[in-house]
Amino acid sequence: MKHSKFISRPSKKRDELIATDFLISSKSLVRAYAVAITETASPDVRKVLTEQLNKAIKTHAAIAGYMIDHEMYHVHDLKKQLKHDQEKLEVVKGFL
């Protein structure tokens, strides 16, 4: 299978796949904590959730920073990011 070779060998593309998955998961976690904070009536629970939210935001920033530093994520250049996304889409199409 094409994709098993792609995933098993060390590469920037594999690292980008993992980092992107981690980035998306961290965004989901930030959203989940934010919603939970607005839903709780307990000040103690709200405090704990706020601490966890802040940690999740720092984690997201670290992942995004890693991706930016390694040219996996182009937040300051929309044209470059769109081109990068298009290239990734073409790779995925090759697996279908």
C-alpha cells in the first residue's frame, strides 16, 4: 500500500501529519474547556477548568510555533498557506 510506506518512513511530511493532527486536537480541547467554563456553576470547578484552558492554549501555541518554524503552517502568508494546502490535497488524492 502506498500510504503505509509514507507513514512508516521518517519524513517532514509524516511529522507535518502528526503535528497537524495534534494542532487540530488542541484547538478542540481549547473549545471544550471554554464551553465547560461557561456551563459550570461551581467557582472551584471553573478555576480548575480555567487553569486547564490556559495550559491547552499554551500547548496550542507551542504546536503552532513548531509548525510555523518548520514551514508546515503559514499563518502570515495566506497565498503560501493555500498553495501548501493544495499540495497536501494532491497527495491525499493520490491515496484515494
